[in-house]
Amino acid sequence: MDSKTKIDDIKKEVISFRDERNWRQYHDPKNLAMALSIEASELQELFLWKSPDEIKQILSSKKDIARIREEIADIFIYLLYLSDSVGVDLSDVAMEKIEINRKRYPMDKSYSSNKKYTDLD
């Protein structure tokens, strides 16, 4: 599905959904950033204090996967709203960031390393 659906098409759908309900008035950058953080925290909560074995069980449960999917969707939708609010094209900034990270994390220094780029030798 990812390869068939463009981010812009999804963004148009969520913006249309929002505008049909007259919610733009609530969607300023501060509130959208807070909502995005809250939704990310709700996703984190599903894994909080769980052992690796418990996480495997969660990932094999249809009920738990449904909850995870819902939280991921909420995060994505709020990110789309936020990007619209501040005038950022998600595809462009993602590609730009990948290029930045390629320079920060050269293969010969970062392969199989979990160090931050500032700590690479």
C-alpha cells in the first residue's frame, strides 16, 4: 500500500476530513505538536515495562496489533496536520534529512554502531 499511495494523497484526505468538521481553528502548530507527542506516548505506553517475550506476545495478538496500528495512524495523521500547518513538505524534508544523515553517518564509521554521529571516531 505504501508504494501505491502518495503522502500528498493521504494529506489531502485528512485535511478534507478536518476542514469538513471546521477543526482548522484548533490546529495551530503548538497544539498539533502537543497532540503528536501525546499520540506517540500512547504508542509507547503499549510497550512500557514489557519484556522482550511480552512484546513478542503483543506483536502476535490481533487485538494488540489493532491498537498499535491505530496509534501509528494517529501519529501519522497529526504529523500530516502539523506539516500542513507549518508549510513543510514531508517528502522533501525526509529526503533532505536522509542526505544529512548519510554525511553524518558514513558507512565506514557507523556500520553496526549505535553511536551518535558526534561520537563516531
